[in-house]
Amino acid sequence: MKKIKAGLIGGGFIGVIHAEMLRRLGFVDVVAIAGSNQEKADTIAAELSIPTAYGDYKDLIKDRDVDVVHVLTPNKFHFQMSKDAMEAGKHVICEKPLSMNSQEAYELVHTAGETGVVNSVCHNMRYYPLVKQAREMVKAGEVGGIRLVHGNYLQDWLFFDTDYNWRLESELGGKSRAVADIGTHWLDMVQHMIGQQVVSVYADLTIFHPVRKKPKVEVATYVVQEMKPEDYKDVKIDTEDHGTLMLKFSGGAKGVLIVCQVCAGRKNHIEWEINGTRRSLQWCGEKPNSMWIGERGKVNAEFIKNPAIMYPDAGKYAGAPCGLGEGYLDTFKSIFSDVYGWIREGNGMDEKSVPFPTFLTGLCELSIVDAVLKSAETNKWVDVNYQEKGGY
């Protein structure tokens, strides 16, 4: 069988993950990578054993051996790179958020429609096996009517005013940071599980460090490095460290999300709870192979990931038997399996049947971010203005 060939634009932490998880599929070869310059591209290619390196992403897009392009750069570049790749006839997988704003995302959705290429935004966290199981339980009526959905996504990697990353800069990441960067993961998971879309939001956003100290030399993300006061320069911050969102969903459910990147001790604490008219479900990403089931009138239960007893449409995402843990990295393998399997089968982009998050999903998430920013500015409930319907 002919292998599908992938090209990566961007390296770093996420580039390594994409390369490794694509290779796990068995029918995909990572044949090229593009960096911000030739030297960086050569270095990454050597480290990841990728045969071809480009110092300009446009050269990768022109490469006839590349079937699928992965856009893994800072948010500012997602739009143009994805658009160029689609117009060159390449299938595209873009890291989230899809673009800097909903206007760019809207154009990408339409470019995708015009070109007919397969497109996906990498909302991989909906691919935890027990998230898929929760979705199937909701669909089967086991949870009943959904009353409440609440939870959080908490981190501490920007806890100190000396913590710095390009995501802090609105010109590189967009007007929203915490909500757009990690809050959209929670929002995507929840909408995917309950089958309802966020229709209205009330948001409170906070910048706890209005001024941060930016290192004068490049420092790798998540790396602790001792520096002197003269090694920093003060930078004004205009993106939120925290957001508390009240939510209304299309099916009548109500919700609350707290997202924050300055919570000491919390590394990647993503958690949700669904309260229905029959029972409740609760799950935490730091313990991804266990889901709590809350009951009234009988003993509560703990659902341990077990493909043998899961719904078939959920169990297929559990690659290891019961008792063998699966986590964050496996979610990438699962989303790539869906996307590349779709490409291998020669399927089109019918939104009613596509099994993975598409550029339309990315547009819908950024439409929610628009409403969050407007609500925080006006201190009012704001309806989400979906320029296109669907996406969860």
C-alpha cells in the first residue's frame, strides 16, 4: 500500500509530537520539515531523522512528495501557511487556535471548501478514550437531559512575572491567550460530548501580571534558567492570564469554565463535570484513564478505561487493554488516525460524516472567543455570532 507523505512546518515541542505520532500509524512517512531558516530546519531534520529540510515553508508546500502539511508555528502564521498549502492542493492539519481571529478562520473555511482538500484543526483532547465514552453515554441517554457542565483548565507555567513565551504577545498569538490557547480545548471537549453548542457567554478576564520581564535572549518553553535582572526587559501584557466564563448551550444546558495559567502547582489540570437528569460524569486529564459516575439512590462508580466494555465508537480509540494507561500523546495518534484514514479512503469533506474536528470547528471556537472578549469588555451576556453552523 502506498504511504501518505507528511510535511511539517515548524518544530519544537509540538513538532516532535506530530512526527512521532504520525510514525506510529505505520502508513505515513514524515518526509520534510520547514523551519524559520535553513540552519534551524537542518538541525530539527537531523534530530528527527526527516530526510528533507527547508528554510522557507513555501518550498515545502511546493514539494510534490508532500501530501499533507502540518502547520505547527505561532498563531500569527497559521492563516497564510494553511491558505497557501490548501491552494497548492495539499491536505492541511493546523494546530489550534486555527488563526488569529474568526475573520481569518472564516476565510480558511471557505478556501477549504473551494479547494476540496481534507482539513483538520488539532483539537486532540477530545480523543481521550473516556471523553469518547462520555460522548457515547450522553448520546445513548445514560446521563439524561444535560443540566450543568462545569470545570477548569489550570496551569502554572506563567506563574512568575519572569515567565515568558511568545503566546503572551497579542501580535503573535491573538487578542486572547488563556481562553483561546487552552480554554478552547475544554470548550471543544464539552461541546463534542454533550452535542450542544455554546450560544451565549458572560466572561470575566484578568491580567494578573500587567508587566512581565522578557528575557533578552531566547529561552525554551518550560525550561527553568537562572538569569540576572539585567537579562530582562519590561514588557506590557495585553492578553489574559485568567478567564471565568458562564455559558449557555444550544440545548438548554448551563455551564461554567475557569481557565488560568498562573495557578501554582497546576501543570495541565483540565477537568470537566456533566450533571444530567439521570446521573453525573466527571473526568480529569491528569488521571485520564478513570471517569467518575455519580448516582442518586445507589453507589457511585468509577469507570476504568476498558475497550472491552466501552461503546464501540469509543473503544476503538482505546488502543491498550484495561489497566494499561493511555494519555496525551495517544490523543494525537488517534486524531491523526482519523484524518489520515479519511485521506487514505479518498473521502470528501461532508461535515455530517467527518469524524474529526475540521477548520469549521476552529472557526466556531474562535467565534466563542470573540464573544468572550466582547463580554469582558462590556460586562454583559453576549450571544455567539456563528458565521457558519456546526463544528462540534
